[in-house]
Amino acid sequence: MNNLPAQFSRVTKNYGMVEALRGLDLTIRPGELVALLGANGAGKTTAVRALLGLSKPTSGEVRVFGGDPRDARSRTRIGAVLQVARVPETLRVREHIHLFSSYYPNPRPIDDVIQAAGLEGLEKRKFGQLSGGQQKRVLFALALVGNPDLLVLDEPTVGLDVEARRSLWKQIRAFIAGGRSVLLTTHYLAEAEALANRVVVIHKGTVMAEGTPYEIKGNADTLEDAFIDLLEAS
Amino acid sequence: MKTYLLEIKYEFLKALRMPQYALPTILFPIVFYLFFGVVFGQRNTGGVKMSEYLIATYGAFGVIGAALFGFGVSVAVERGQGWLEVKRITPMPIGAYFVAKLAMAMIFSAIIVLLLMIVGTTMGGVRLEPLEAITLLAVLVTGSITFCALGLALGFLVGPNSAAPIVNLIYLPMAFLSGLWVPILFLPKPVQTIALWLPAYHFSQLALHVTGGSRGESVLGHIGAMFAAAVVFGAIAYLGYRRDEGKTYG
């Protein structure tokens, strides 16, 4: 028994003939921000779904703070920003946060969450009236409201402009500063470089390289070059 | 408990602020009733005034609409577009999600029935004793459960974009064939036989037992049919839910 925020042990996941994960081993330690990198179809979203108890591994095991990801106890300690096509548009920002706060035993105060997600002044707006960046910040607020110890962000800055992306980065750093952990999947290598303590590159459902952004970069000029080299070498 | 109440409150607010749901759901039965119940209200059917007969059947029509669209279409949309997953990864008890939608459909149902009663008594010359009014409201709102179960089953079987058209394809023919628009006695004999297999028919007959104008069949038989339909739809919904979970958690 351990109390690690997240642990994947030889996890495989098949969708019919497709092997989305092939023996994934991955551990997230307290206070760590792990960036999961990979091309489309590498298995990033499948890994996130297994971690959140939305998808059951074909074999192997996923633990969240030592427990089953589907247990309510695990779910109170984890918050996530998923890629969601549509959120109910007629509820106001504060109403969404208020409702989600009622799901948790020790929620953060609503005003505190609004501030942490940079939503001051937007509390009374309906979700449908917000810009893309603001909508992402609401989803971020919903992930924070339960006072989680592990935050899972599935491509949180896709489609955001530079300014919105930077402001979300700032909020993610503030979260980590409290000794809590983050798993982030991203396409943007600059994002991994800016935020992560550790980068895990997955390819065809298994870990291909792992290390600090500096280690992964090696002799290449940028993380992006290193990433391309890795993919070409495989 | 607090979660359930908040979930109900916000589910209701969400729907109320959605004109594409709230307006047709509430207005269609009222407008139809004004046309047929008030304008032709003084004619007789099955021994009662049309305006009294139609308050029961348009009440049933409105309740079914609130259930199929409020429950069915909204589950299909929220499930298909990822919002249900955002909720499922929280510790929210999944029951709260469904209870809130059921409560929302029942509140809308009560609003529709009360409005019909107001229109009927003020403009259609309908006379309802207080006990009759309360019984009719209770019958119509309780019957909503069967159609929420149907909506739930549809919500788990159809996609987010096809949900509204498919619901209409079931809702409108079922309403007509069950005698909700035009009294069942005016419909051809074969249709009257088909109606026996439609839950909306049994629902409207139960309501007509209160207002007068039912075909005098057994109340227990209608309740049994409604109950059986709820069980069948509930089972289909459960299988759909499991299939949905299996697609992800399988």
C-alpha cells in the first residue's frame, strides 16, 4: 500500500483491435508536475481516462492515492479539466462553482476559487456568454473547488491565445506551490518546458523517454527538436 | 441531501433559462388547448364538455413533452457532449443527476397542468372541484415518471444531435394515436386498438377518470400498464447506461 498521487502499473488498454496503451508504467509523486507528451493517438487521453476511473484497463492497475480511481474517496482528492464539447450554457459562473462545491466534503470557499481561477468580475455571467479562455478558466475552477491533491489537465490550453495560456500557467504554478501534484497532457512542448518537473514522452501506448525537460532536451536546441528526433528514431 | 437539492435547483434554472426547451414545453399544450378546448369547448364528447375532456388529455400531452425533452434530450446531449463525464469524475452521487432531472420534469409538468386549469376555468367554462383539481394534478405529475423512464432510455440510446428529432418522432404520433389531441372515440377503430399498447393512452385515461369522459376501463388496468411501461423503459435505460459505461469502463 502506498500513498502516491498516481501510479500506473503495466497498464494496457485495447479498444477492439487497437492497443491504445501497451504496458504503461508511470508514477506521479507529491509536489510534482508531470507533463505527458505524445503525438495524436499516442495514448495520452486513454491514460487520463484510466486515471479518472472513466475507462477500465484491459490489464494492469491504476491507483490514485493508493485507492481505486472509481472510489468516491479517490474522487474527492482529484480534480480534472477534461476536453468537453459543451457545458450547460444557461448557468452562471458562480452557480456552476456552487453546485460542484456541494459534491465535496471540504470544498474551497467559492470566492477563493473564483480568485484562483482568475474569474473575478465574471461570477454573474452565463457560461455561454464567456470567451473560450474564460470558459476554460471556469472548468479549471470546477477542478479546483474540491481542494484536490492531484490535478489532471487534459490539454488545458488548446485553442487559447497566448495571454490566456500564460494566465492559466500562472494558476497551475500557484497550485503546485502548495506541494500538490499535476498531470498535464499537452501538444505544446513550450508548455511542458515552462511548467513540468518531469516530462514523460509516450508513443504507441508506452513510455519512450522520461526525465526533466533539460534531460529530454539533451543536445537538441529545443524540447520540440528533441521530441521530433525521438519520434523519428522510433 | 444538500447536493440533491442544489442539483434540482440548478437543473430547473438551467431548463427555465433555455427558451428552446421552456417555451415549447409550456406553450404548446396551452395553445393547443386554446384552439381546441376553448374554441370548440362547448361541444360534447363521451358525455362531457370538450373543454373538460381536453384539459386531461392536453395535460397528459404537456407532461409527456416535459419528460421526453427535459429528460431524454438533455441526457442525450449532456452524455454525448462530455458534460456527464465532467460530473462523473467528481464524487457526486450519480443518483442526484437523475433525481434532479426527474424533479425538474415534474415541476414543469405541474406548471403546465396548473396553467391549463387556469385557462380552462377562466376561458373554457370548465368546472373543477378542488378535490378534482388536486387529484388531476397528482395523477398527471405522478404519471410523468413513466415518460421520464422512456426519456432516460432514449437519452442513453440516441446521439446528441438526433435526440430531438427522434423524440418528436415518438412523441407526436404517440400523442395522436393515444387520443391526446382528438378524443380517442373520433379515431378509427384500428387506431383505438393500437392505443391500448401505448402508455400515453393509459395515462390520458387515468386523467379522464378524474375529469370525466374516460372509456370506463379499469383504473387498476391503466395503472398496471403505466407501471409495466415504466419498468420496461427503466430496464432499457439501465442497459443503455451499462452499455455506455462499458464503452468507457469496460
